[in-house]
Amino acid sequence: MAGSPDGLRTIQDFIRWGASRFNAAGLFFGHGTDNALDEAAQLVLFALHLPPDLPAMYRDCSLTEPERGAVAALIERRITERKPASYLTNRAWFAGLEFYVDDQVLVPRSPLAELVEAGFDPWADAERIRRVLDLCAGSGCIGIAAAVYLPEAEVDLAEISQGALAVAARNIARHGLDDRVRVVESDLFSCLTGRTYDAIVSNPPYLSTAELAALPEEYHKEPRLGLAGGESGLDLVLRILYEAPSYLNEGGILVVEVGNSAEELEQRFPDVPFMWLEFERGGEGVFLMRREQLVEFHPLFEQVVERA
């Protein structure tokens, strides 16, 4: 095996070694960590069946021979397979909660976590939010987190991918929310007729064809269905804007992440008052609109959808 771990003994030794291997291999970090050391720590501690917040004092502990082999094998997989670490460990965190993930879903990393943790404050009264829709739900992390932080709310997770729905169902069970959260196989709103919500939250595919092609290899290990937003990146976003008012209650809000497609969206609709949210922990490209605004500008959205 390249880069033999001979001579390494402690947890910290292997974290340092793993980070060095990752940097030398030119890995990309953007699926829960943003640097080689944190990524190596995540994998080393997982291989040792230790918590990610292991106190620093334990990092000088020595590994047994089988443990050394397990850690080295996982580090090597990250390099050779170029998969995000969360796919190797089947776990990721969102809004302070742990989720099961595999390559049927995107690795959770949306700035929407901050909004959900705040119960949509100050944009909505948490006590009045009784029904939430997580549209293009993937792993279900956004909707499930909403159910945790809004303990009186019922949540639908709408998703077209059966593989993703299976992951979302697993996460619902994991968090004990079967009584308030359900999965719905649906192409956007197609199977939600008659249902309305106080908040619709969506992290849809929004990468343009050019942006998707230019992504590092790690992103191409994620399901293309969750990333590809068409030539401009806005194929699904435009449909959501057009259809959403029919599924929002009076006073309801629509929150959508569009990432780098924000500029294209504003250019298409210069008169639409998108509210671009700011996040203390970083992240951008998330807009909020109220139902009455969606109704007011519905003719504009309709024209664009009909021409598409």
C-alpha cells in the first residue's frame, strides 16, 4: 500500500498522516469539511468507533495493529475512490443533527440549516407554522430538522428519486418522527394536489450545465439528479416559483436555495423583490418570497415556464 503507516502509533499520528496523504493527492473538501486535517480526523475517528468530538487528551492514545489497518484502509479509500467522506462513513450532520447518507443523496451542507434552527425567525412566526414542505428533499435533512425545531409541525418530504426516499425514510425513523413526517414520491408538486403549507423550503438542483462540468471529482460521486439544473441552472427553480402559490397558505413563505444561479435569476426577473437571506455561519444564494408576492408576479413566472 502506498504511504505505509509504519512508525505511526497514536490517533494524532494518523490524523496528521491522513491529512498529508490527502493534500499530496490533491483531494477536494466541500462536503462537511473544508480542509485535509478535519477530513482526516473525521475518518480516523470513525474507523476507531470514536465520537467526532473526542476530547483532545485521547488523541495521544496508541492504536492496536488491527486499528491501524482499519484506519489506513479508510484513508486509502478516500484517496482512490474520491468519494466524499460522508459516503464512506454513511453519516453527516445538518442543523446539529446526525443523518444517514449514501450515494443516493447529496451530502447535507446547505446554509438553510441556520434558518431551520431558528424556526424561520424572523421571517415567520414559529408558533403559526403547522405544515412544512421540504421539496426535492433528498436525505430529508431539511424537513426532518424542521420537525425537530418546530415540534408542533407536520412535514412532507417530496422527492422524485426512490433511492433518496428510502434514505429519507430511514432518517425519519432514526429521529423518531414517523408520526409527523412522511415521504411523498413526487416530481415537484405533481403528487401534492390538495395539500397546502405554511412554509415550503427547497434545495433543488440548481447547477448550470457548465458549472456542473467544472466541479471537482468528489461532486461527480453525488447523484446527478440532485445537482443538474439544466443549461441555466434554473429549470426546476422556475417551475417552483410558478407552482408554489397554489400550495401555500395565506401568509406562507417560500424559501429556495439557488447558489450561484442567483445572478441569472435576478437578471431574468429584475422587477421581482427576491429577499436574499444572510447567514452568520456563511452561505449565500438563498431567497425568500411570501405567497402574496408569488401571486403578484405569477404572470411573469408563467410566461417564462410556458416558453421553456
